[in-house]
Amino acid sequence: MENIERNERRKDPRLDFKTPVQFVAESQMNNAQIEDISAGGCRLKSSVPISKNSPLIMQFSVEDSDIIVKALPIWEARIPEEESYYVGVMFTDISENTKEKLVKYVSAQIDSSAK
């Protein structure tokens, strides 16, 4: 289970998952990369800073399904050697269908890596 990171604040298992993401923040379209994901949020790597508590609309793909969620950045850390930022994001508006897809995908990936 090396792909799972746990923190007391997290309710859902987290999976290393690298995929491009587009997001709108403060009326600006941006591109970033998801670094890891759970049904409750993800960690982004972005070339632009994202203000904490600035609402986002995110779009990305999981297994050929387009996912669109509203989210809220809850922490940010600068990566000096890359001039980029890690941003912890909590999903704030996610449909039950989308959440179920993420739960199933993350669980399946964790189960297959544990074998």
C-alpha cells in the first residue's frame, strides 16, 4: 500500500495519479497537473500560485471520463527549484456519480498495486 498517504484530516484513500487538469480561478483559465487524488480532493502542481480559499472549477479525465468539479485550495507550498507550486485542493461540489467513479478507480488501483 505504498501509494496511500494518510493524514488525520483525510477521510478517503489517496492515490499517486498524474494527469493534466484545467482549472478556472479568479476568472482565469489555467493548466496544471494532478499529482495525487482521492474522492475528496487532490494535490496539484501548478506554475502559477493559487490563492488559498479561492474557488476553482476543475476539469480532468479519469479512465476516459471527463470529470468536472468545484474545489477549494486549502494549502499551497512553493517548490523553489522548479519555480512552481503544490496546492492541496478539497472538492466542494462533486456529483454522487463522479464521487463514486473516483472511489472505485482509486480503490481498484490501490487493490491492484497491493497484489
